[in-house]
Amino acid sequence: MLPLLLAWWLLPPLDYLPPVKRAAIDSFFDFPPGMSPEEVNRELVPTLLERMRPYMEGRAEPRLKNWYVLTWPGGGTIGARVIEENRIGELERLVRDKITVGLPDTRVFTVEGDLFGGIGGSARSVGIHLQSEDSATLNRVAVEGRALLEKVFPGAAVQSFPNPEDLSLELHAVPDDRRIAEVGWDRATLGTVVRTVGEGAWLGEYFDGKSRLPIVLRSSGGTTPEDITNAPLMTPSGLIVRLGDLVQLSTVPGPPAIRRINHRRTVTLTIDPPATLSLEKVLKTIDSEVLPKLRAHMPPDGAMRLAGSADSLSKTLSAMSRVFIMALIVLLLLMTVLFRSLRDSLIVLLTVPLALIGGVLGLRLLDLVKFQALDLLSMIGFVMMIGVIINHAILLVAAVRSVESEGATLEEGIRAGLQQRLRAILASTLTGALGALPMAVNPGPGSVIYRGLAAVNIGGVVLSLAFSLVLIPALMRLFAAPGEVATVHADTPVPAPSA
């Protein structure tokens, strides 16, 4: 138990996926509220194109391999790749300090692109779902939460979906339930009527065997709020009434989109933590410094929950724990069949805790040089490492039992087994450790993917070698049957090990 507790105490902070960069720069924009895509393309995009042109044409350094500009209502992104990948840091400073500055009333954040992820967040992004039917309070809390996240995590990319500051006019309808009931309708039916008078009500699809055609019912009563208010409606009671007699219509500021999760109105805050922060530390910081302050300002019906990589991390931990335990059970069963002895199988498995300490120490030593958390690929490294160190233990135990089967004592078997298998175990350990060493020390692009996995294998294999050669003989003596251990004098000949 002591090695397991020590490995748990030394365990690095947890993460989901390594922060792998893709030698590209991405900048994300939050354009001024109410600015249409046409105005963005007319007023802001030409400025960006003019600033980027010298670098694309090769008249300024660093030269670009390719780049793009993409916009959508309320936001957009610009991406670029440099020809010389070792100048990616220079390109990031250029885009952040020269290309995207000075855009009026526009929020911009620039980051090196992540290999795992896409627009709207990387694979390490954490989402905070804020939910309430009080849209005004919900938007105010979202703005406060975004500012708080930017303060707690300097340099992190923080976004909100939808943007609570991007307001536009919307037609707000408040139903009069008494009048609706008098004409023979209910709220659901009136909702369909309002959609028909407005942008149209979706009724279904027509499929002719090759393509689908949506069927939308739309009225041509008018486009202004006054026209919609005066739209005549034929009711089940036979009366013709105005829409304004059943609902109170008003024009109010509202978000460009309504986001609902589990049928509740939601604004989602996302944060892409810096590469030097583990996901576990980010979640603890959010839970202790961000959520309590936001919860104090939420309306009575408000709710908050974490999503994104927070959910992925918990699912990964659960899945990898099951895989690790299953691997140990399968190994125990296979070795029991091989040795025809549960005792020898348990002796072999007792080398695993020491190997775990070695893997954890490998991650800790790597973290002293370059930030390294316990991510998904490092967890896979622990599973791979078990196979290597178990093989060494199996070789030694099998050699000892083979000598014992020829009539030697346990002490004679241990001496012969070490003489027979020591060279093979040393060769296997050195080739495994030296083979993984380039992956652990390589500073090139993408090396962060396998760096943790390599460190786990190197540390686990090397440390388990040092302990297994001492631990396994000691355990075999400890669990030996009475009378099995006999003293061997120095001049006593040792039986030659079997081939």
C-alpha cells in the first residue's frame, strides 16, 4: 500500500489532452453590437486585408504561407500560417500588436492554434452554462463572468455564446391568456400563428425520393410591427380579431440568438486556459474564485454547471481507471494459467506499484524542465508500461521455477534465474528506455503529444528494474512454503539453468 499512496501523493495535476499547437495563428473578434455582416465587410475587413497584404506578397517578414478571414453575425476570425514554422511566435506578436489593433469597439484575442479543437474553443476549453429565464439578469451576469475570468486567468481566451453585449431589436410578444381562451385557442396554437405572421411556421418536409423540400407557412400581412399587430386572424369561435388583441407586441433590445440547453435559456462562457495551466487546476480555480461570485448575482431561478473539457476529464478518468483495473485482472488470469500458481502471479503483480512510482517520478522530472500534466496520453503510457515490467518479472519467476523443477532449492533457483535472465532484462530495459528517450527530449513541433507518454515509460521501466531484481527474490522467499528455502554455501554448485 505504501508505494500506491506515494504514487498518489506525487501524482501531477490532471489534464484532458496535451496543448498541442499547429503552427498557425488564430484571432477571434467580437464586433460592435448591432454591426451587421455587411458593415463589417465594408468597414473592417478591408483594413485587415490591407495590413496582411505585404506579408502575403513577401514584401514584409515573416512571409505567410496562407491566411483567411471568416465573419459571421457579431463575430469573426482571422487565421494565418507562416512559411518558416520556427517564426510562429513572431507571427503571433505581429497579428496581436499590429494587424488586429485599432478596430473600433471590437474585442480581439490572438492565440496559436490548437491541433485538438476548432473555432470556438480548443479541446482543453472549459464551458460554464449560465441558465435563467430572466434574460436581462442573465446577460448582466455573463458580462461580469467574462470580465472575472479574464482577470483570474490573464492571457486566456474567454468567449461567450451568444455575446450578451451584441444586442439587436426584437419583437417581444406577451400573450393575453384570457382573450386567447375566449377565441378558442391556447398558447401553443397562438405561438404557431405568431410565427406564421412573422418569419413563417415550419410545418414539415416534402420528400420526393431524392431531395427534401421544407414546407413553411408564412403570411404576407406586412413586415413592420404595426402591420403584424393589425394582422387579421380567423379564430375557431368564428370571430375575426387582430393579433394585437391577443398579444401585446413591443420592440425591445435582445440578443442576436437564443440559446437553450435542456429547454432553458442559456449563455455559455468558454475559457481556453494557458498551456502552462493544467485542467485540474483551472477547474479548482473556477470552482473557488469564479462560481461563488457569479452564483451570488444569479436570479432565483438561475443555475450553473460546467461543461466542455470538465465533462471530458471526468469521463476519461473513469474510463482509464476501468481499463487499468481490467488490464491487471487479465494479466493475473493469464499468469495464473501460465504458472499454474496464484502465488507466483501475485508476486509478479506486486512489482506494478513500484513501476507506478517510477512513471510518476518521470512526469515530475519532466515537469521541472517543461510543463507536463497527467493527460490522456500519459495515462495510456501507464497501461503500456505495465506490459513491459510484467514481462521482466515473468522471465525471472519462470526461470526460478524452471530450475526448481529440476530438483534445486529455492535459493539455488533464484541464483540460477538471475544468472540466466539478468542480461535479457537489462537489454530489454535499456532498449525500452533509450528508445523512448528521443520522444521525451525532442523539442520539435508536436513533441508535446508523446512527451508525457515517453517520460512515464522511461521512469517506470528504469525504477522497476532496480527494485524488481531485489523485490522478486525477496517476495519468493517470503511466500515460500515451509522447508522450501534452504541455505546454499558458497562452494555449492548451482544447477545449470534450462535453455
